[in-house]
Amino acid sequence: MPSSAVTLKLVVTLDVFAQAITGPTPFKTDGATGRRDIRIIEAVYVSVAPGGEIVSIVA
């Protein structure tokens, strides 16, 4: 089970995101940054699956 600090950070992040999509305040990160982060996370999963092989990240 996640700690209360982790849960609070997630709640705050989701609240800021909800405000960004429903109001005039822009979200702090852009889509390109989010896409880059997803590619990194996917590369981690690909690397770990065969035992930690080095993988390249497509830009």
C-alpha cells in the first residue's frame, strides 16, 4: 500500500490536472514531455523483461 505522502502527491497532481482541463490555468508540463516520459517508462519495462538489457529509446 502506498504511503500517505505518495497518495497526497498523487491527489495534488490529479487535482492540478483536473483544474487545467476544466479551467483557464494551463498544466505545468506539455504533451511532448509526457510522451517522452512514457517512452522512458516503456523502455524500462522492455529492459527489465529480458533481465536488464540495454535498450534504446526512440525519440
